[in-house]
Amino acid sequence: QRAAVSIISNIAEGFSRQTDREFVQFLHIAKGSTSEVQSQLYIAADLGYISQEEFTKLYNQADEVARLLTGFIKYLKGVSN
């Protein structure tokens, strides 16, 4: 739960920074938190806390978040150059 909250928190904190470069840094941290969520989903599934169906749905959602963050990072780096 903390890792999931960390994703949006880092996006918000980065947005408040003065430069795109700083924003990108926080977007990278948010992307790392997305990977953390995905690894915790594996643990939850292995321990039987969530079904395989729930795992797949949530993992794919986290994967989409990671892809969106990657695209936004690329966009901001292109704007800054």
C-alpha cells in the first residue's frame, strides 16, 4: 500500500519542482515504486492473498502506469532539450 501511495506522491512532489529535470527525477522514483508494487503483487499471489485473476489485473495496471511514466519522462526530456 505504501509503494502505491509513493507513486502518486512522487508525481505530485515532482510537479511542484522548479524544473523539468527535477520533475523527471521524481517520475523515475515513481516508476521505481511501480516496480515495487509489482514485486509485492508476486508476493501477495504466492501467499494466497490475491487470486491469479486479481494478480494479472493489478500487475497489468501497474505495467500501464510504468509505460505512461516512461512516455512522460521521454516527453519532458524532449521538451528540455
